[in-house]
Amino acid sequence: MKAQKPSLPKGTRDFGPEVMTKRNFILDTIKATFQKYGFAPLETPSIEKLSVLTGKYGEEGDQLIFKILNSGDFLNKVSQEDIEKGYKHLTPKISEKALRYDLTVPFARFVVMNRDKLAFPFKRYQIQPVWRGDRPQKGRYREFYQCDADVVGTDSLICEAEIILMINEALPNLGIEDFDLKINNRKVLTGIAQLIGEEDRITDICVAIDKLDKIGKDGVINELENRGLTQEAILKLDPFFSINGDIVTKLKQLRKIFENTAPAGLAGLDEIEQVVKYVELISQQTNVEQNFHLDFDITLARGLSYYTGAIFEVKANNVQIGSISGGGRYDNLTGTFGMDGVSGVGFSFGVDRIYDVMEELNLFPANTNASVQAMFTNFGEKEAAYVLPLLNRFRAAGISCEIYPDAAKFKKQFNYANRKNIPFVIVAGDEEMKVGKLALKTMETGEQAILEVDEVIDQIKSQQTSLV
């Protein structure tokens, strides 16, 4: 039989050891932050009932759901009439299950199914792959990870404040210091529409002003004209184009504009001001540094149809990559499953984009590529018998290590260590065994020293710490 050439489905990827160690560094850092703020881990199945997912993402989203054919003779109950009625009618007859499209809908399903067992407010984080039948392109995959944290069952704005603090903690811990964290509120956007007398046109208005930083004031005005807004309404938007300054100054300017004309806008400003106060209170005894990231942006309108309160977005500077984190407040997360009135707020880190940012800016710690810290050489039975008892001693000291399994020449073993990015090689030959010591070679510098066993352990641990 002819050998088959191996390949991957388009839009999927293998992650080799070097990439996985870097991804794990990102995920472990984010997990530690989530857990520090009281979020509990959750996992849901990769497969959901198709009926659970359908109708939650809009018509376009429904088309991107990966359906799974029923087992066995999936055409058994299908008639010619079913086929003629088209795929929308046919799909439920041949597919009852699908791959998870996102983490939010499965989370809502879980909350409803377990409402009697959960303590509300319920705080969970979830890091799992999702699948979408999208057209693969750079930065867009059919299988990718989402990294979500949500609090449901409370309207408290303390939750928004803690999200801001988590973002300001997790990203610098990853080495991403230069980023913009912007906040807005759906009520502020509604207030803008109220002010100009076009509340029913809020989507058109927000889609246009969301492009302000890309197309400028004139471009926004042209787009609003093309969308059918009157000159009178567009002129009323003029004060919004001149809002600037720090977050406190912007809020004051906007409050003056909204005064007596936009009650929804004033309510949104009240919420943002309260979030800022909570951030300041929580940070009082932690000496938040001057580079704390938070700004108010009235043009931020992501997820307009989904969010009902606060809206967040984070972008890293000095890289041509989209947002690396985002989220917001939503009402009635579980309403679609018959459990009304459950408000929540959540956000997500874009693991793949964060990885790309860190790669481009060379932010991964120097030792991230090394899954093994030290390798013992093996030149034969006698030498192996000398070092084998030391493996557990090094591992007990917190050093990941291995022995080259076969007796081989120096060059072959050192080439192996180089290919695996192992930073230290421990040599035990005749000379070392005579004096009961070990030779420690630092691969990056080529330096080598004859040391006692405990000295080798101490030196590896101290050098590894300095590389972080």
C-alpha cells in the first residue's frame, strides 16, 4: 500500500515542545491571576447539542458552527423532500451535535443546569479550544483557544474594577508593559444617540464613530451621511470630537454635554466613575504605579448588540496586532435557557494574539524554550551507574533533568542537548568519578567547572533564577 502523506486540516496547527512551553508560560501566568482573584476553573465538553448552540450567534455565526454527523446511517431518516427543502431543514435530521463555538454559551448552559448547586455570584475561568468553520487566514484559525473569566449573578461594579486590576497585573507579568486598556459603557453610547435625537440609529452611529482613529472626523461625518443621518443630527455630534485629556477630564466634559438631555449617558458616566473609585480603593495599599493602564474612550463600541454596561478593550502598542483582551457587562446571559435576570460581566485574553505580541517583541523569558534544565551524559554502564542515583536528587531539588539514554560520543550527546535547548549538561567521566564530583557545562557560554554535587544543584538553580 502506498504511504500516505501526512497533513493537517486547514486552519489547525500542531504545537511542538518549544511553542508549548511558551504557551504554557502564558496560560500559567493568566491562570495564577484568575485564581488570585477568586475565580474557579471550569471545563465543558468539546461537543454540545446543536440545539444549544444554534440561534445564539446570529445567522452568520450559525453557518460557522462545526456540525457533527450522527453516528451510523445518518441518512436513514432523510427523504428526498428533506433534501429539496435545503440545508437548514436537512441539518437537524443528520446532525444532533456540534463542536463548541465559544465558551460563553456552554457556560450559560452550565449555570442553568447547575443553578441549585452553585453559590452566586459565581466566578469562573475557562481555558479551552473552540472551533469555527471560518475561512483560514493569517491570525484566524478554525481551532483556537479562548481564555475567559466571568462573574454572574451580580450587578456590582466591583467586578468591573477587579477585571481592570487583573488585566493590569497579568499583562505586565507576561512582560507586556506597553498597552492601552480602554473602557466605555453601552449607556454612554445610548446617551450620544439620545442627545442627537436618533436613539433608533445607535448602531449606525457607533459603527461610524468607532472608526474615528482610522478615518478621522471628516471620514466619520461622511459615513454618517451615507448611513442617512440628517445634517442637523450630525452637527450635534460635534462636541464629542473635541473631548480629550485624562479619564477624569473626559468624564467631566461629557457630563456637561449630556446634562439635561441624555439620561442614559449620565447613568453610564456614573457607572464608569464608580468603577474608577473602586479601582482606587482596592489599590490604596498596593501603591499602584504611575504606569497603571486605564483610559476612557467614547468611540469604543465592541459587541454593541451584546453588552449592556461596561465595555473593555486592550491593545498592545508597537505591534500590528488587534485587541489582545476584551469584554464587558451583559444582562440576561442565561435567558435563552429559561433562567432570566442573571447579569454578569466577563472578559477574555486572546492567547494566540498575546503569543504573537510576545514573539514579535521578544518578551519570553530566556529559559522558556527549555523544558529540561539539565542533561546527564552517558558514556557506558559504569558512568550511567554513577549518575543514575543522582537523577531523583536533582528532581527533588526542583531541577528538571534527564540522562541521555544510550552510551554515545560527546558530540552526539551535546548536539541533542543543543537541539532541545537544554541549558546545562552534566558530565561524569573517569576524572569526575575518581574525585566524586561532576563537570557542569553551561551551554550558552561554554564555561565548564568541576563541582561537588550540591554545588552543581545550587549553581543550576541560581543561574536559572537569573535567567527569568
